[in-house]
Amino acid sequence: MPKSDLQHTLARFLDHEEEKVLKLTFAQLHIDTYHKGKSLKQVTKTNAQIHIRKLATTPQLKMTVLDNLVFRFSFWFERPTMPLPYSSKMMRTPQPLQEGILEIDLEKLVLQFTINAPDKALRVQVKHIYLQLL
């Protein structure tokens, strides 16, 4: 499949109100997990998907992460500004996720968040790096 421009794809989706869902597929997804700053596990997946949905009652958007180590999840974020780069907090994340950040630039989409645990010593940091929009 040919490469596509992430900024152009997002801008087109945001400009067309009739489009409600944007389904993105990336050639590569790198997932890194850390505990207290030390690497725990690194996983690479191909054809990773995320969906971005426009919400009827708010200018915010909802992203659903379909490829993860444990479970699918969704979160809300502020409408991206153009031109890229863009950064936003992840809002309304499901438990046990917290402290999330979404970053988008011309080359990649990055999610960083913490998997919470009752014992702070057991918290895990996760980083998703999506590359090569298809």
C-alpha cells in the first residue's frame, strides 16, 4: 500500500463534517513498556489500527486503540490544530489507565500513558509509536 500523509489525512477528516469516523492503519506499531524507567518489554506489530470519532455533543474527538498488549481502549482528546506537530492530554481514559499524552507529527502518532496499580511501586509506563500511515 502507498504511504499517506498524516497531516493531510487528519486535516481532510476534520474539515468534512459529514465524515464521523476516521480509520487509520499504520504499517508499524512499536509498544514499549517501562517500570521505574527500566525497559520491561518491547513489541512490534504490523498493520496497527486506530479509529478517531467525532462526537456529536462536544468539539473533542474520541480515539479507539485497537492494537494493545492487553485490551482495546478509548480516550477523548482535543481537536488537533494544523499544521502539525500537535500534543494533547488523553482525557476520559478507562481504568486502570491514567496520565496519558497524545502527540502527532508529520511522521508518527505517539501515545504515552501509565497503567495504574494500587501499589505505586507496580505502576507501568507504556509508549505506543505508530509509524508509516497506510
